[in-house]
Amino acid sequence: MALENPYANSLDGLEIKDPVQSFFDYCKKREAVRIKRKSGEEYPWSDDLILQKGRFLNVFREDDKVSKSIIKFAEPAKDNLPLLIQALFFSRWCNRDLTIDQLTLDDLTNPEALKEKLLGLKQWENYTAYPVEDSYWKKKLYSRIDAATYKLYENKDALTEIVLNSNRNVITATNNVNEQFEMINDFPIFMALIDIAWFREDVIPMTTDVPTGIGAEPYLDRLQKFLNLNNHQDVGVKMIELQKVYWPEAKRKFYPIDIEYQSCECRKYFSYVNGTKKFEGKNLFSI
């Protein structure tokens, strides 16, 4: 069953004359917010009302709170690939920095105790960022918490073999893992797999092409049409090349994951412009 895209029409009717320029303009403004906030300047950090009121991820994934927690948590396992993969999948099944920061890799070795510890927390998982549905292993169904604890522990070696047999391609790896997991929304799988590149580019390189998430699709469609390209992966390659023109002073070069990631954020930004997204609930920024 295909996943219906709730964002498919979010930019309908909105004119974006130059989506490439708008992409880099957004990235520069959002990065400026991070720098001002980090330096201790007082809110609002921007004269852009949308950036003042809305919640947006950082331009570079490694600056996000959850990413920082995952990197710290998983770093000691970088030379033990099965444990690293278990740690990264667990982290994305949890996806909550406040939980990850309370754990060590030793917690992953005892799934029963880990589950008990997680259930003892007021909230162990982030259920607002993206849904993590029930998943399978060899046709056995696991709840989110049982997958995070038992399934990943019991099958980390087999999961590692699947990743290693995916030709260092995160799209292939996502599809191959999901043959076992059978998830309608495979985004959590993709996130865990692309995180491997932080530690082991011999397994998944940062330069790998990435699949299109439902949140990024509307803006990537705009870029693809504007640039007259064949697919979203070609868009990623071209936008990385264009960074040298539009944002040469950025703190590092973009990778395909960054283009996908920020296309999602641009979709969010221009959804506010278009009135199809409202400043309410989890969307509303608070200090």
C-alpha cells in the first residue's frame, strides 16, 4: 500500500520564480538564526516573521539536538558495525534526545532491561517528528518499543549483512531492509541508514543518492522542473554544484541528504507563505 502524501498540494497555487535562489536564501537565513542563537543573542534572531514563529530544523543535520545525541551515543561503536547499526536504528526508533542522553551502548545488550527502563520514562519516543509504525522481522510483528529493544538486538548481525550487501547505496539499503520490516513509511529506516555515513563511509558514503521523503517532494518537484532535470537525484547533484555559486561561504559543502533535508524545510517555509501550514500546535516555535 502506497503512503499518501499529506504535503502533495502544500505549494499548489504559489509562484516561486526561482526555487534555486529561494532554496539558498532560505538556508542562509536559517543558518544565520543558528549562529546568532549559539552566540547568545536574544530572540528573535531574524527579521523574518516565519522564521520567528515556525519550527525549522537546522541547515546542517549535525547541528540538530537529536543528531548531536545520536552521534555522542553511537560514536563508541564505530568499529563494531553490528552494534553501530543497532545503536543507530534504536536511536531513530526513539528519536528523542532526552531519552538517548540517558543511555549508553551497554543498555542495548539487555533488551528486557532496556524496555523496562524506557517504559519507566514519562515519554521515551518522539512521536511528533515522524511516525514509527509497527514493523516485522521474518513475518513476526513488533511494536515500536519491541522493535527498538528486542528486534534490533536479536537481528543486528542479519541487519548488518543486509546493509553490507546493498552496494554502499542508501536507497538500495532502505529497500532491502524494508523487505524485512514491511513498513508503509520507510523514512525511519532511511534515517538510521544515512546516519551510518557519520561513522563509516566505507559502508554508506555521504555522497550516496538519497530517496525522496514525502515532505521534500513538493519542493524537489519545483527544483526539478526549474532545472529541467530527470529526477530528484539529479536535482541533488546539481544543487551541490550550484552551492559553489550561491553559497560558497557555507561552513561545509552539501551532500545529497542535505538537499533532500532542506527541500523539506523549504516546503515547510513556503507552506506558511502559501497559507497551507499554520502557526499552531507543534509547528509553533517556543523558546
